[in-house]
Amino acid sequence: MLKTPLCDVLGIEKPVFQGGMAWIADASLAAAVSEAGGLGIIAAMNADAEWLREQIHELRRLTDKPFGVNVMLMSPFADEVAQVVIDEKVPVVVTGAGDPRRFMKGWLAAGIKVIPVVASVALAKLVARAGATAVVAEGTESGGHIGELTTMVLVPQVVDAVDVPVVAAGGIADGRGVAAALMLGAQGVQVGTRFLVADECTVSEEYKELVLKAKDISTRATGRTTGHPVRALKTQFSTAYARLEAEGASPEKLAEFGTGALRRAAKDGDVKNGSFLCGQIAGMVRERQSAREIVDDLVEGAQEVLSGVGRWVR
Ligand code: TUI
């Protein structure tokens, strides 16, 4: 058994969070991960309150286990989504892409456990002081919106800086990564990329195929000039975006070019015009499996390496 104090705080069996992937992490995937003993997370992303409400109801039809909702703070619907999670008595809120403190008092007063994703020690300290239940320290290996620091560098510094449990994210897709995260002081992991190819993940077939075919150098980060860097698979779209950026296109022009690109990848499987957000670890994701098989492999793989951890040590 691999169980940390954070599992008891959240009422989950295994310290594995499923990343709140925009346009991808819906009730189908989140319910399957929660049923497998991890923490399934619905991504509220850029959707409105009505969509989120329906997904929460659907998830509750599929499982009675704890789950989370990821509130993407840059979303134009962040305020209404912040209220839906209170109305629906969502057990856990994970936030991303910003400073969540303006919402935290309300969520905590409603009994919601709040777990912000942070990409720096500074934000980790601020949210811990504001009452965060835990933090996810997310390295730049991750897919989607990213910070500067790697998981290896960020996680131990956040662990040292705050008194709340830390969950490691970015570049973790097997038991070795889980074990390494625990060695850095994390009490759990958040995994996105490997769940893209889960049977219960409703993302387009084209997306799954691109992830399965990816190798170590298949992703790139673009958007540094906009202040919101994003990691995605190298495709026609990301190459065109990178070129525009190198030519000095304005943030407005880049935003216009990017509009709708996540939906085109996730829903339409548009390999030309879609933005296929994906972590650097995609090169290790080789197999379609059920969410339960993935969660079990992460945990059992970690137990295996941890039990043999002294192999090289006399
Ligand atoms: O949020 C994510 N990953 C995401 S959000 C997303 S949707 C999107 N698409 C295009 C552009 C922007 C967003 C796709 N993937 N991960 C969590 C995360 N949070 N990574 C980095 C951060 C972060 C960065 C800076 C959090 C806070 C921050 O600064 C806080 C401040 O002081 O405002």
C-alpha cells in the first residue's frame, strides 16, 4: 500500500491526482480515476457554469468517491465557476494559471478543500498562508500553461517553504516518477499526459495517436512573449505559432491565432489547426489502458522501485 497523510485528508486511497486538462478532463475521465482510488478532476477551463454543473452531476452518477474541479483562473467564467463549486458542494478545488486568493475565503468557508497549482515558491507561500489544504508544485515539463522551473528543482524548494502537503506535477508518468516525487518530499503526484490515452478519456482519437507516437523531443513551449507560455506537441499549428512569435507578432495577434485551437485538437482532432497540449513525458506513454490500470501501475511501480531503492547503496 502506498498511502500518505494527504490521502486521509482527501478521503482517497492512492496519492494520484489526474490533471485538470482543459477541454479534456470531463466527468468520464475524472469518475474513472476517482473510482480507481485516485483523485479525478473535472477541468472547468473556459466552459460556463451550466456545462460544469452537468459534468458534476454526471460524475456523481458514475461514482460516489471524492473528486475535484480545476478552476482555470484566466477563464472569463472563473467567477461563475467559483460559485458553482460552492453550490454543488464539490469536495476539492484545484486552481491553475493564476493567484486564487480572491476566491479562497469563500471556498474554505464552504468546507471545500483548496489545492492551488503553483509554479514558484512565492505563490506557494502566499496560498499556504491563505489556508490552502495542499499545493501542487508543477514543473515546466508539464503540458499546457507552464512556469519556468523544473519539477526536480521546484518540488523540494516548495516542500521546504510551506507546512502543507505538496503534490508533484510535471514529467511524471510511471512508478519511477512517483517514487522520485516522494523522495523529493511530495505526498502525491498529479499526472496529466499519461491519462490522455486512458480508455475513459474522451479526447479525439487523433490526439491519442499523436501522444502515443511522441518521442522525448516532441513538445515545445511557445508563448513566452505573451507572458503565458504553453507546452504542446510540435505540430503544424505550434510551428506556425512559434514562427509568428519569432517574427515579433503582438500578444493580440497571437491570442487571435490561438483562439479555439485547444478545442480543435481535443474535440475535432484537427491535426493541422489544433493545439495539442502535452507534457515532455509523452515519449514514455506507449500504451492505451484503463484509468484503473494507469493508477495501479503508477502506485505498484512506485512500490517496486521504493522497495529496491537500496540496490546501488552499500
Ligand atoms: O494552469 C495550468 N495549465 C493549463 S491552464 C490551460 S488553459 C490555457 N490555455 C492557453 C493559455 C493559458 C491557459 C492549459 N494548461 N497549470 C497550472 C499552472 N499554473 N501552471 C503555471 C501556473 C501559474 C503560473 C503563474 C500559476 C500562477 C502564476 O502566477 C500567479 C500570479 O501571481 O498571478
